[in-house]
Amino acid sequence: MNPERVMFEADVAIVGGGTAGCLTAITLKEQVPQAKVIILEKAEIRRSGCLAAGANNIKTYLHGNETPESYLKYLRVETMGLLQEDLVFSAAERINEVVQKVEGWGLSIHKDLSGAYIPSARWQIKINGERIKPLLAGKVQEQGVKVLNRVAATGFLLSGSRVIGVTGIGVRDGRFYIIKAGTVVCATGGAAGLYQTPQGRRWYPPFNTGAGYAMGIRAGAEMTSFEMRFIGLSVKDVKCPVNILVRDFGASLVNPLGEKYMEKRFAHTGSESSPACIQLYGFLQEVREGRAPCYVDTRYITSRQLKNIKEFCLDMYPETVLYWLANNIDLRKELIEICGTEPFITGGHSLAGYWVDINRRTTLPGLYACGDVAGGYPYKFISGSWVEGVIVGETIANELSPIVKDKEIIENIFIEEERAFAPIKRYRQNLTGINPYEMEMRLQKIMDEYAGGISCFYELSENRLIKARDYLSRMEELIPYLKAKDSHQLMKAHEVIDRIEVAKVTVEHLLYRKESRFFQFRTDFPEKKDFDWLLLVNSRRNDYGEIEMLERPLRR
């Protein structure tokens, strides 16, 4: 029995209703009110994406004398020179303007008596953002955008190489959704769940499974910098980033001997100003040399700072404060243990994603990308993703395309429908198969042990990566045996299929870059080599299904 089909037509289809997708839709409708815009959202748009639970700060805002140039200089240091400067600069020029615009919609930002924003760090401002996502969702609804909640996108519809629509599965109703569109925007976020997780807690949203990446990879889009993974340093047993305590509240990173090991190892920078990748590297060196566990030392903070830390965490990491209370942990009397997270593939904290131009066009005609799924512009966080959504919305408004009437689309729809519902048909036919959870656990074990996960201190080598490539190829052969008993499990099946797609590309990128830089720690190539590798590593799938590797110069 075939699933019920539901078909829509729109001027613009936006895949993903997170912060970038919302800003794209709002901007487009402001520019062209009559445009028909549809958002596909896997969850519910009021509580979806990285901001589902809220946020306590805007991590990128240019205070006082800061300029786009000074911001660019800062990012060059953080990412060891790898970034697309044109993308960074085009966003930095508009970050303050867009933040103030969202404030006008009702976002609460902390201000002093003169009305100026209060900095919480060099580039940050503190907000009351627990309801930031309902605020954006309300603005989307106000603009008359149609939102298809609980629809998980599965693939792009193509006419030649042009993207002319998108398909999805109803997570609750089991229907097959077909959206034909003149233009498609991918705003699905990054990829978590490729690697095993320490303490069973993901720092990056677990529902961001790399679907947008995988859809683009299958369609032949050019991707960039998947080897530039992001790995956070976190408070153990909770998801609170260490930098909140170190950079924002002046705490120190120490080993069991009480030594401030970052200052000892990197005297020229110290712990507070070190890039995140250097902080992780310093921590790993202490572990390797037998000085573990390591801690963040908050014993010298003031009572006022302690109160501020708890208030800060309650807006975004409430389980952190609850954990401290439940375990009678007093931050002014004891050390707080730290650990590394699993690696993530994301364009918001790192550079991984679609290869885009300054207007965020991908290499596939008719397809744009913004937010975490767009590559080349690291550390964009909330405000950078907002700006990218605005840029995409404004660009599309000036060049709306008609819906392509392609006879071949009927065959494409049929092929994607068969692929999308194969796991549930296998279950209904009572055939032997594999459930999504089993395959996901196998994927994470492979990536953790052979592609630089936490169990091997994030270290990489040619031999291990070749082994990972071999195991992933074998896993891909098992995809036809996936089975799902209902529409929710069908979504989980596609999540693991997409993760395998992303993992394969990630391994090829990790193999290709033969140096150590950012969070790529190669034991066989331990040095950073600017002469050979101060460039971006890209990839695309060719007509034969092979992953081709490309080198692209940095755009200034």
C-alpha cells in the first residue's frame, strides 16, 4: 500500500524552521508580501532548531570601537586562518542592524541606564531568550508563511542540476509530501550523532542529524571543510560549555596539581584568550601525560559572580544548575570536572557545509543555504545565522523564479517515494532487517574508534581513516535492510541514512588534509603547514556516485 501523497506549490520552499530559516522567510515576505513561502519543519517551529530551549546571549555583536575588520581578525586567530573572508565580512557589516531589528520584534536584551547593550564578553550581549523561538515563529505566522510542521525532508527534486522542489515524510501522519518550488533554501542545521557521546549527553542538538548536508551531497552540491569538525570543552555530566565560566566569568583551567596548565603550556596567550581548539589540545595533553581529571576552578569567584553564573545557565542550560543543586555542588568550594564533547559537523561553530557565494547561493542552481548548514563562515552563532537568512531572503526577493514544469519530475518523485518508504514497506512485508537504532550505534562506534572520536583522544591517522572508509562502505550496503514499524521510526531510519552519508564525506575530508589544524589532530602529520594547506578542502559526488576532492583558495 503506497502512502498518501500531499502536494504543494510555492515560490520558495525553506527546509528547516530554525533561526536562519525563520529570518529567511520573514525577510522575503517583507520584501515581496505576495510571495508564496512554505517552511518544512521536522519538529514544531515554535520549539525547533538550536534555539529550541532558548538562549542566554548573542555571541556575536560589535561593541564600541569593534569593526567588521577587527571581528575578521579575531576569527582568523580562532580558526587558524581558514575562513571565507567575504562571507564573514558581508555578515559582520550587518550583525548589529539585524540584532536591533529582532529586538524590535520583542527580544529582551540587557541594557545599562543609558540604553546601551551591556557586553557579557568582548563580542557578546546578554539576552532573556528563553522564548526566542516562539517569538520568531510568531513573526513567521504574522507574515503569512505556510508552515508544514512534523515533516522531515528526504531529498531535493531536480531538473538536470537545478533544484526545483523538495520531498518529505510526515512524522506523525505518514504521508509523502511533495513541494514544487521556484527556489529552495536549505536551513536544516548541522550534524550531531556521528560519534559516540560521553556521558550520553549531546552538546549540539541531537535532532540535527545532517539531513540538509546529505540531501545536497546526494544531489551533487559542492561541500566544504567537513574535516574542520567542532569539539567543545564542557563541564562533565552536563552540557555547559567551559568558556562560559572561563572567558565570561574569569575562572581558570587547572589540573589535579592545581596548575593553570593553559598558562603553563601557552604562556603567550593564557587560558582566557586561547582559541577553543587550543583549549581542547591543552586539556588532551594533560590527560595523555597522566594529569587527569582536569577542572575549571571557580573557587575564587565572588558571590555576585556565582549568582550571575546560575542566572546565565538557567536561560540556556537549566540542567546544569539543577545538577549542581541535586549533588550539593558549591562552585566556590570545589573544582568542577571538565571533559570533551564528541565531534560535530557544523558551519555555525566551524566551517563545514555547502560551498556558497556571498549571496549564499550553492553550486546547484535554485538552491541557497544559510545558518549552520552553510560553510566557510565559522563562529556565526545566532546573529550570524540571522544575517545569512536576511541576505538569502533579500537576494531571492530580487530574483524570484517560476516553478519549473518538468515532465521528468513525475519519475523523480516516484523514485524518491520508493526510497523514502522502503524501510516501512520492509517491515510490513515481515522481511528480515535492521532497526535504525542498531545501525546508528554501529555508525557511532566506527566513527569514534577510527575517525577521531573521544575514545582515541580525537586523534587521526591514515590507517585508521582508511579502516573507517571500509567499514562505512559496508554499512552503506546494509541500508536496503533497514526497517521501520511506523512513521516515527521511518524518520529515525532516514536520520541514520543521512548520518552515514555525512560520515562518508567527513572521512574523505579528514584523509585529504594532511596536516594538523583547528580540531584536526593528525598523528601522522602533527604540524600545521600554511604553505601547503592554507586553503579549503571541498568535495562533491560525481555522476558515478564517487566523492571527488577539490582544493579551493581562500576568498579575501
